[in-house]
Amino acid sequence: MKQYNSMSTEALELVNTLPEEQNELYKKHFVPIPLDRFIKEIKTGENPHEVEELRELSNVLDKKLGVKSDILIGSTVTVSQNRTKHVKVINLKDVTEDHLLGKMHNSNEDRLVAFMHAYSRHFVFIEVPEGETAHVNLLFANIDAPLTAQVLINVGRGATLDLFEWNASKTKSQSLLGVMHEIRLESHSKADVNIVHNEDNNTWLLNHTKGKLNDNSVLNANYVYNGGCNSRAKNEFDAFGYSANSRIIEMIMGSREQKFDINTVITNTGEGTVSDLESKASGSNNSGSILKGFANVGDNARNSKSFVNERGLLLDKSAYIISIPGMSINNANVKATHSSATAPVDEDSMFYMMSRGTDAITAKRLLVAGFFAGSIAKISNPLVREVASSLMCEKINTGTFGNIPKLDTSALWIGHSYGGDMFEGHYKYRDRKMVIE
Amino acid sequence: MELDIKDLHVATVDGKEIVKGVNLKVKSGEFHVIMGPNGSGKTTLAKAIMGHPGFKITKGNIFVDGKSITSLTPDKRAKLGLFLQFQNPVEIEGVGFVNFLRAARESITDNTVDIKQFMGEVRSYTEKLAITNGIVGRTLNHGFSGGEKKKGEILQMAVLRPAISILDEPDSGLDIDAIKVVASNVNDIMKDHGMGAIVITHYSRILSYMKPQRVHVMHDGKIVAEGGKELILKLEKDGYESVIKDKE
């Protein structure tokens, strides 16, 4: 671990200042995370009470939303509920260089990664061997202490992974949840990575994902940022193999002075690759979001396609959403577009909806649901769609986050203009046998 | 239900007066028509009745069953039984038509909708209105043709069952067959549910399929002439100028 720790001091400094970022707007609005404060609070011993807390959280998640977690990861303990051959969890004290060899990035330029390597408390290894299929549900919860973890994913040739990750917290004072994901997709493999953040208002969130895609592999990464007081995410996806395809969806729902700093880079390194980043944020009640999406097209990325699409919806005048789309194109034979638009809720739309009897909150809920609907519909896992809808409805109806909401799929009931199988596997669809033609 | 508009003056938020003293009384089951040339204030009157935030009432009042509604938000006015069919319904991408209609019905009735029954009702009106591409699964007015938008508005009116509806140009942009379909459905809804209606229109064509009891002509923010069906014939024959001149 020494080689990683050696970079940590410098990393700590840079996580707060990020001098490598050149964009002035970003430098002005990025969310600094006071890591030096939280590092001191990372526990080395185990708190046995956490096991009970994690199990309770998992039970409520199952009961309310139907999410069955396989592995529960707390600040100091981990619990395996359902044995799955594809997942192995190793504590910091037991991890060796051999465990990490070839699975972790180790770049001097990537100081955030270096930091996360240096201070990770838990290591979750997900290995899907060639040709196999795995479904893994993880539950992370920082319980009265910082939680720092890494999820190292390797999807073998022709293998498929469906990962669902719920990030929660149970804290009495300010704390940190930091999770890093390293995803490697071998050729012809496919991964759906669904990460939902619903931490409480005491929690600072640090998220980092690094994805590498081999030939003809497909990555669908869907992020729902709903919880936490201050969130900072830096995600990088590199489609470096021939015809690799990455589609990234980010949905940010800001409220109650929450701050989100979502910085994502999609890179097309290989020939015939496709990278598509769709970031959407809604904001109210003094919340602020910065969406920095960047498409990087390499020298050899002939016939590649890159899309960066950022959208913001302001629900009141107190919130702000700043979008900074960018591109760097180093091959002439590519298709690349980027766009950005942020607007307040349309007064005429509100009047129209209210004139039919819907109150202002319901009208806003429908508008927000409509705003995110296109993105949610692209998520293949129906459970994730339902969870996203439930969180969205809870936030608009009650203004709260951090608790597990009741199942509310009303925002999903939009029909098949976004695809005929929108309702497949849906609770409403299953329970009521309602076929929406 | 009785809608009673008394000496109503309406201005835009920047102070331009558009409606300049309108008096109008409509009861459930009654059929009124407001006609008038472009820019006479008909649509502003309709929006003001429904509580559009872009307009302010500078004088006068609007009563429903004797109580002033001018301080009520549009949703509360709808819950009282008012409905506005928009001349140009807004397109709201991502919001399902049926999902929205269900939310509106639940808000108005304060009851949870039985989905199966509700869907049956929606399908039945979709057929009656000859909306050939259907409504289920489509987003609110988004991608609708002009005719579909008008029919979609009538469908909402049918499902929400208001006591008094203001129909702002239900005929504009419709072909002859579609005008007949819309008129016939409005007639049926009035008959079945005892709904009152105020139809705003420029042309008499749709009125040949309907039986209005009272006709009002608006000009420059005021009602300048009133009468029965004979007034429509006069307008058709001599144009608005004749009626406006008579008044002057």
C-alpha cells in the first residue's frame, strides 16, 4: 500500500483545490470536500452495532422498495446477506498488493484516485468470469463514521453484470461517504452499473468512477444523485477497445441547500466507439449543481461518436445549475455534439396543469418527472426506474431526502413513447395486470 | 353552479388594460357564446376567469355561487368546477397525457382513481372523439396535430366533468368533419353532465351544430352586443363592423 500512500498528502491538498482544472467557472463553483477533517475520523476497529443498523436498513429497503441487498458495507463492518460467488469483500488490513494488482489505476496525474486508494477502508471485488451473468446488489451506509471503499469490477469476455448500489447513511454529525469504482470490461462484455445516492443531510459525498471498455463491450452507467449535503463526483470512462460503447446517465435532484459537483469525462480512444453522456439536474430551495461534462476524442478514434448533453430545470429562483459541456477532438473522421440548456419551470405549463385541478406541488412533480422521464426510460433495470421515481416523488412531495421513501411509481406511468417495454417488470404492471397498449 | 362576472377589468402585469368592464352571468346547463374580432379580449377574459398569473384584475369581481374566486389559484377554481379549453394547449414533453389526466381527476375528486375504470373511460372518449392515433402512451400535447390538440382538450373536459367550461376557439384549425365531432361531443357532455358552456369563437360554423342560448359580442374589452341565435346570423351576414357600429 505504500506506493499509494506516498501520493496521499499531495492528493489531499489537491482534492480541495484541484489546480489541474482550467475552467474558470468550474474553479469558482466546484464543491470542495474537507477530507483532512474526515480522514481523522476513519475508524480502524470494528463497531459491532453497525451490523444491526445495516441489517435494519437493508430490511426497510427490501420492504419499501423491493431492493434485496447482497452485501452490506458500513463504516467499519461488512455483512454478506446472500452468498454470491462473484463478490468478495476484503478489509483494508487483509488486502495485499496481489489483490489489487492490475485492478487499480495508479497514475501520478490522478490524485483523486491516489487519495481514494490511500484511505479506502473496504475493498469489494466483483469478478464475473467469461460468459457468466451476475446480478449484484450492494448497500453502502456510513454510520456515524466516514465510510471509504473501493469497488473493483472486472467483467470477463462475453460476461454480463447488473449492479445496483444504494448509498445511504445514518449519522448524528457531519460525515463522509467516499466510494470509488474501477470498472474493466473485457471484450464483448456488458455491464449495467446503477448507483443511487440517498445519503442524509450530514453526509459529504465523494464519488469516483473509472471505466475502461475493451472491444465491443457495452457499459450503461446510471447515477441518481439525490442525497448528501455536498457531493463531489469525478467520473471517467474510456471506450478504448474497437466499437466499445458507453452510455452514461446522471440525474441530480437538488434541494435544501444541497450542492452537487458532477464532473464527468467520456473518452473515445478506440475506432468505431460510442460515448454518450446525458446529465440532467433539477434544483430548488437554495440548491446548486455544477455539471461539467467533457468528451475527449483520441487520435485513433476514427468513426467514433461522442455526445454530451446537459439539461437543467430550476424549480425556484433560489437554486442554480451551471452546466459546462466541453470537447476535445483529435480525429477529423468522427461525429461529436455537445449541448446545454437550463430553464426555470415554464409559467404557462404550470398554469395549464393547475387549470385542470392539479395543485402546484403535483404539477411540479409531474414536470420534474417529465424532465427526467426520457433518461429514466433508458435505464433497463425496472427496479432502478422505480427507485428513481420514488426518490423524485418523495423529494418533491415532502422536500426531504436521506430516508428510504415509499414506492411511488406515479412518475413512471408515462406510456410507451419512450419504448414499448417501459412497464415490463413494473409493480403496477405486475400487480394490476394493466396492459398499457 | 353560477358564474357571475361583474364589471371585470383585466390588465397585463405591465399595466395594459385589455378587458374593460365585462358583465356576464352563466349557470350550469346554459350555453353562451362569445364572439368578436381578433384582439377584442376574449382569450384574456377566459384566462382571467381561470386565474392566469400573467393578468391582474384591476376592477370588478368574479363570483362562483356568490363567492369571489379572484384570490384563488387556478387549481382551486378548477376544483370548484371551472374548466378552460385552451386555444393553444402547451406541449409538455415527458408528462404522460393519461398520467396527467389521472392526477387531475384525483385532485378534483379527492379520490384515488380506479385505473381500470379510468382507462376504460379514456378509451371510450378517445373513440368518440375519433382520435385515430390514440392518447394512451403519448405525452401531453407533445407531437399532437392541431386537431388532436383540440380533441385532447375536449377529452380532458369529458373526463374531468366540470360544471362550467370555457371553450376558447374549439373550432380553430379543425377540418369540417372534426368540427362536427367536437361539437357533437360538447353537446353530449352538456346533456349527460348538465355542464354549462361559454364557447369563444370567431366563426359561426361550429355553432350550426350546437344550440347556444345567448350570444355576446366583444369589442375592445367590452361586451358590445348581446342576443340570441339571430345575432349569429347578423354577424355572418354583415360582419362585426355592423354590430360595433350599431353600439357606437
